Amino acid sequence: MLVEQTFDLVLTDQGMPGMTGRELAHQIRKTNTELPVLLLTGDTDITVDTSEIGLVLTKPFRIDDVERAIASLT
């Protein structure tokens, strides 16, 4: 989808079947260095590569937290 369409932002969860959010961000960076990635996670101790992930929101979060995060990344 990322090759065929244009997106302003990728919002992904860390825990997904088959691939983590970090792994997805790494794959995105192979073809798109500018697309912002917002990672959602329930992990309490998370470290990320800021060259691949723009921002992390930890659960639980409020919708206004998501709105602020999106605004800061776009």
C-alpha cells in the first residue's frame, strides 16, 4: 500500500501479528525517509530509533493526546 498510495502519517501499534510496529517503521524507512510514524504501545519501557519513529504514545492515552501527536508530526 505504501508503494501504491500516498500517506501523510503512519499510525501503528507496537504489538501486531507477524510484525511489530518498530519493524514496520524500519521497513517503511527503506523506501520512504520522510513519512512520519506514530507508534502506539502498552509497553512501559520502550526505546525507539528516532530516525525511524517520530513519536511514541503509551497506552492508555486520550484522543486529544493522539490529535496533538499527529499535529506535531505533520
